[in-house]
Amino acid sequence: MSKTQFAQRKAGRTAALQYLYAWSLNSPANLAEDLCLFFEHLEEPRDYYAFGEELIHGVIEHAVEIDAHIKGLAHNWEFARIARIDLAILRLAIFEMIYRKDIPPVVSINEAIDLSKQFSNADAKRFINGILDRLKDQTGRDARKAE
């Protein structure tokens, strides 16, 4: 992957996280209109964030299954007590780990931890890593390879 593609993916993940966080607080009546408004206010043109937009649609489409995974993996944590930003990070990473076979699970985990360092508190990193590490062991995939 080129530096440009890497930068675009990183920007896409960040945009996806920001959108999914807002979506978790107030899900819009019209997703398409809401996404247009969201992407209008970002630095780059909308197509720059195509990867992020794919992630947004994927997480929203599979939110019920993703949340079921989180509930099953978050030992000794009530789902309702998980901070919304951490939930958005987990949803993003779990979507990638389960539905995006082109991304090695360790990449999704590392990106989630980077996002938690940037957007959450210091303790979030361990919590997020713990959940994603348990999921990684359940995927039946080589954690370091894309398929």
C-alpha cells in the first residue's frame, strides 16, 4: 500500500469514527442526506474518504451483529456503560475484523488502539485491546494476513 493510500485509509477511519460516534448519539432519519452534510464539512472531497464511507455503511448495516459480539466479549462490563466513543471504535474494528477479509485483524486492532489514544481516555486502550484480542482469537483467521 502506498503512503497516499495509507493516509487516505487513516483519514477514512477517523472520519468513520467521528460519524459513527455522532450516529450512536442521534441516528438520522435520512442517512444519505446526513452523510452528504457530514462529508461537506471535511477537509478533503468526499471521494477521498471512500474507504471511511464503506466502513460507515458496513457498521450501520451490521450494527446488531457487531453489538452482539461486543456484549459477548466485554466480560464484566454492561454494554450501556461502555463510553460512546469506545463503542464507536469497537464497532469500526469489529466490522473490519469480521467483514473485511482484505484487512489483517492485527491492522484493525492497531488502528483501533491509535484511534483510542487520539479520541478517548488513557484507560480505553487496554479495554479496547482486550475485547479485540479475544475476537482475534475467535476469527479462525491468520491475524497477520489479509485473505
